[in-house]
Amino acid sequence: MNWKKISEKVAFKGWRGILQKTFELPNGKHATYDIIQTNEFVSIIAFTKAKEAILVKQYRPGPEMQLTSFPEGMVEKGEDLEVAAARELLEETGYQASKFVFLKNFRNSYSTEKQICLLALDCEKVGIQQLDHTEFIEVFLLPIEKFRSLLTNPSDESFTNVGAGYLALEYMGLL
């Protein structure tokens, strides 16, 4: 199936942008899509030496609710992914990893974003949070059994890293 991009324009420019992309579809018709424009970011799938998941809670304006995730942050232009992951993990949680392992990249259908998932192993608390002025983050630890329950709880819609959580447990031999 061949899609051909006909045009692209910036519809809105802010912290995130909105692009309008028009494509010629495989049937020859044209369709325009609104695409969220954002940068790549790292999700740091972090576990302590005791195999506790290091998670964060923070209010998110899109769904207007507090969400739970692994620490995450934007990758600066030209920045090494492990350097970005180490920086964000330390800033958001005060933890430092002894090893990083690339797990997977994720893409969204209507966004330019690229989520890069790195597993952070044998993390230790070495400092305090160094948050930006718009960040209000609560850090907490979950033992593996409670973390598995979080992944599989059908009534919990607050955890945003389900796929990355499963990849981490698979890599660590804990599924």
C-alpha cells in the first residue's frame, strides 16, 4: 500500500505543535490528518537492586488526572540516549543506574514522537530530585509482585508504560 505525502504545514506552534499532513491514499483519494509534533523522549524502565520498580506519579493536563509511569524525559539534540536516560533518572528520582539496556522504540499513529525505552538496572538512591519549575513528581517503589498486579489490573488506567514494563520483566526473566 503506497501513500504519497502531498503537503505538510504547521497548523499550531507551541510547546508541542500540530502539523496538517495531506496524503494521496492508495485508492487515489486525498486525506488530511492532524499530527502532534514533538521530540523523541526516553522512558527509563528503572529497577532497584532489590528488583523494585521505580515509578513516578504526576498530574498530566491532557487527561486531567494523575498518571503513573516510569521516569521519562526529552532527549536533547545530539545527546547520547544513555546520557539522557541517566540525566532524567537522576533529576526526576535521585536514583542512578549501574547499567542501561535498550529495550525498544515505540511510535504513535498520529504523532511524530518517538519513545525510546531503556531498562535501568541495579539503581541506587544517590541524591535528591532536581525538578524543573513545571514538574511536581512523586517517586515510589513497587516490589515485583505489586508491579505485575499494576500491569494486569484492568481497572487501572493510570499506568502509561504497560508495554515497556512487560519488556523489562521479560529481559530480567521475571515474567
